[in-house]
Amino acid sequence: MALFVDVVNITVKAGDGGNGCVSFHREKFVQAGGPDGGDGGRGGDVVFLATDRMHTLMDFRYRRKFTAGNGEDGSSGRRSGRSGADVVIEVPPGTVVRERATGKLLLDLNEPGVRRTLIRGGRGGFGNQHFATPTRQAPQFAKPGEKREVVEVTLELKSIADVGLVGFPNVGKSTILSVVTAARPKIANYHFTTLQPNLGIVKIGESSFVMADIPGLVEGASQGVGLGHAFLRHVERTRMLLHVLDISGSESRDPLEDFDAIMRELEAYGDLAKRPMIVVANKMDLPGAEENLARLKDKLAGTGLQIFAVSAATRPDFRELMFAVAEMLEHCPPAEPFAEEPLGELTDLDGEPFSIAKEDGAFVVTGRAMDRLVDSVNFDNEESLNYFHRSLRRMGVIDALREQGAQEGDSVVVGGMEFDFVE
């Protein structure tokens, strides 16, 4: 059996934008052709694609780094650089992408064929042709392309199924799945035979739905005990649950206490306990089952929960139960996609905040936008220096320095370059 992997960490990086070009038109008999530096190309995007060709995240055990192509630099003759190629990362349907550092859910690829962009490539920098004005006819500077950083993300596969079979280990979930679908899960009489979710399609009358055998839960699963989180994540997308009990208590456990324990774990993990549910009392062929079934009916009286008494081993006729499941699904809302959050630190840098600190008598201005601005300036050119000063004023740096107490002639460090503060 292929190794099942449902959580993996990878690194992704969008392409950097190409740099703008500093160039001037040169042609015979044309003494001052003017600036003709082209723009840099845009960097490639990081794209995720949900595909039916994949059913596990195992492929990511062997490849963990994904990088889009960088945009090419602009060139003379107003020629723009070529855009970088996107990197397309294929994942199984049901995969969610989280930012590893914060745990924020960034993308939910909940359907086959869904194609989503996680990070846009950096914009290409303007060539010097854009900076020509009536008073600055030969700009000696261009803008660099936007840079993109490496981002660590976590991929989590959450099974896509209409119905989830939940319960303690060894209560018969895999046997039920094998009887009502064409799935052939591994079945044996010991705990944790099932270590991965198994899916099968149930066809009953004119209806069909997907059923998942969720590996057995244990007490404390919602806090990560055992493989709790690894198991419970596969219940999150199910529209309804079949709560399977060993009604005979054959493992010296009380099925009523088992019911309460599983419900506590479902409730602690989220709103899973509120999902529509049918209780399946399995192993009715064993001694003690009838007495425990009567106790269970008394316990659940007035809750509205349906109870079906079955024996997956000796009387594998589940038509009545499957018809009840199909009827309940007709009234269940479709699975909602998870709420997504933007990857905030990868927004465009022009409006990014900066910080000012005083170190050794100098005002130090830091921020990625500051670094980019310094990279775009030719400090040997007076026009470029004027552009630099206007940009600082436009971005609010001059006003912020004044508020911090900067006076005429004070030292200011921006992007590693030191200047005198000038109003």
C-alpha cells in the first residue's frame, strides 16, 4: 500500500520582478535620442491546482522547494523583459494551505480543478524612459523589480466525503465501509488497523454519496493525544456522521461511555458534535448487545438521534440504514469552504510601513520599501538624488523624522546609506 501522507511542510517563492533599464537612444545623426530604457518583466506566480490525479501528499516528501521564474531585466529600445514562468503546485482535492509561522489558513482547494494563486510575482521595475520630464530629460536611474521572499507553508489534506464513520478503534467502521461500498480497507481484530481515511461510494436507489472511514479516535484526541489531530482533520468536511458503537462492549468498555467520550472529542475539536448524526449500534450478534441497546435507547430518548442496530459480521444488510443516510443528506447543507486569510506581508511594498529608531545619534529608517528605494537611486546623479528626496517626502518619511525630533543636519540612515537631514 502506498504511504499515506496528509500533512507536509514546503517552501514557496514567487519570482522577483526584473529591473528597469537605464539606456539612451543611440543612432547616427541623432545626438540626443532621449531615454529608452525598457521595463523589467513580472515575476512568476505561485499557483496551487487541485487535481484528481493525487490522493495523498506523499510526493511532497521528496520535493519541498518550489520557486517561480524571475522576470527578465528591461533592455534598450524600450524593450520590456520577459515575465517569469509560474510555478504550479498540484495537490489532492481537499488540501488547505496554511502559513507555517502563524497557522493562518491561506487557501482552501476544496474541489477538483480549483486553481488558486497564493503569491503574485514581483512587478517589474520601470525603465528610465518613465522618469523623463521637461526639466529632467536624461534620467540616469531606473527602478528595480519587486523582490519576493521565501515563505514556509503547511499543506493539510482534509478528506472530502459526505458521510464520516467515527467511533473508537475496532468497533467495525472498516467492516461497514467494506460492506456498503466497493472499498477494501484493511480489516483485523486489533486497535488502529486503520491508520488512514478510506473512502468509498455508496449507491442506494437513485442516490449516491461518498463515505469515509475515519481512523479510530481515543480520549484526548482533540488535544492531539495519539493521532488525534491527524484523524479529526478528516471529519471537518463531512456533512453528517455515522457514530459507530460496539454495542456488545466486547472490549470490556461501556458503549454508553464510549458514546460520551467520542462526543466530547468532537465537541472539543470544533462544531463537529453539531453535525447531523445517526448512531449505529454494531456487533448485535454478540452477548450483552440487547441489554446495552436498551440502555442506549433510554439514554438518547428525546435527543432526536436515530439508532440503527446492525451486525456487520453476520447480517450485513444495511439498506435501511443507507436509505436513512441518503434521506438525511438531502436536508444537510453542502460543505462550506474554510474561511481564508490573506498572506499580509506579501502585499505590494509601496504602501508598506517603515520604522524609525535612533542609534548612536543617527536616525535609522528601516523597511523593505526603504531598501527598494535605495536600490533604485543613482547617488552619483543629482536628478536621481532629487527623485530620492521627493520619494521620501511622498512616503511620509520626512514628516515622521521631523516628529521624531530630527533637526537640519542630523544624520539619517536609510537602507544602509547615511545622509544629512534636509527640510
